[in-house]
Amino acid sequence: DAKTTQPNSMESNEEEPVHLPCNHSTISGTDYIHWYRQLPSQGPEYVIHGLTSNVNNRMASLAIAEDRKSSTLILHRATLRDAAVYYCILRDSGGTSYGKLTFGQGTILTVHP
Amino acid sequence: NAGVTQTPKFRILKIGQSMTLQCTQDMNHNYMYWYRQDPGMGLKLIYYSVGAGITDKGEVPNGYNVSRSTTEDFPLRLELAAPSQTSVYFCASSYSVWWGGYYPSSSSGQFFGPGTRLTVL
């Protein structure tokens, strides 16, 4: 499985934008880029996913590099509730591998008031 | 919708005991998953199911068994509990619709339950 590399931790101030990077230099053409987050003592929560184009939803934006070897999750205005571990995951989009998520260590995001 | 529910929330087992972790989803999702998360680590996939009657192993299936007799339920069975199985267990579900071919026509992200914290002493 292709792997992702994320910083161990990042910090932000409330109301400011946050850019969470992810490197995936061995990504294959059939891999979707997924982001999940996990708040303390809770199960993971789906945030966003994309293949090639930038994606927006109510929670965040996903910016994907043209060569797809890196991506950035953008939280436009961080709140204290956004403090969590953020996981960048490559997911095969089809075939017999479909459905599996391989979680790495993720990035611990701290948001300061 | 309740989403994905798991019972129990907490459990302490003695070495060698057995138990079943329950997972139910009410979203009519065809895919269901079991993960475990050890302290300070990411989640590891134990088993998953692509529909009723179909299950497959994930990364760490040893010591566990699953069954999927209905769309809604996906219980995880621990036989002969060992201290190495002390962990938080998460159940998840998702949907995908296939109209033939390699890629799904439509799919969702995975929805997770609140977890079961298991300690084996």
C-alpha cells in the first residue's frame, strides 16, 4: 500500500486558517486521498476526499498537487473544536482492495484560544 | 438515525475469557469494518465485510472472528482473550454502489461508532 507522511504535530490560533500537509510520493493512479480526524476519546470522523481536483465541503477544503504527490487539508477558520488528530489516508478506489483504510500516526492539531 | 452503535462501552476480561463486541448500523450500508486502536497509535483494520454473508481479513485478524448474517449487524468475537488484545475497538460502516467494472459508481466515507474500551488482565 502506498504510504503517507504527515508532520507529528501542528499548532494554530483560533479563527485563523490551518494548512495540514501530507506527502504521498508513491501514490498510484487509482488511489483516492482521504482525510479523517479523531477528537479525543471519540471514533474517527470523515472530513473530505478527492482524486485529482481540489475539493470543498462544509468542513474543509482539499488542495491536491498537480502531480498528486502531496495534498493539503485546509481548515478556513480554526475553532477549539477542530483540535484533533488528522489522518491523511490513501484509499484504492476499486477492485478487491476497495474499502480498506490504512491509518498512520496522523498530525496532532492544537488550537489556541 | 442512530448511525453506528457499539456495545458495551467498557469491558474488563480475564485472560482466557471470551466475549462478543456488538456493532449495529441503521444506514443500510453494505460495508462494515472492525478496527483496533492501541494507545498513541493509529487504527488497524481487523476484519471487514462487503455485505451480508461476506467477510475478509484485515491487517490484524489473529485472535478474532466475525460474522455478518444481516446488513445491520457485524459482531466481533474474541476467543481466549490475551493482554495483547487490550485496546479500543471501533466499528465503522460505509456504502458503495457498483454498476460493474473496477470502480464503484458511488461511495461514502466511513462512519465510526463511539468505540469499546477493552482491558484484558
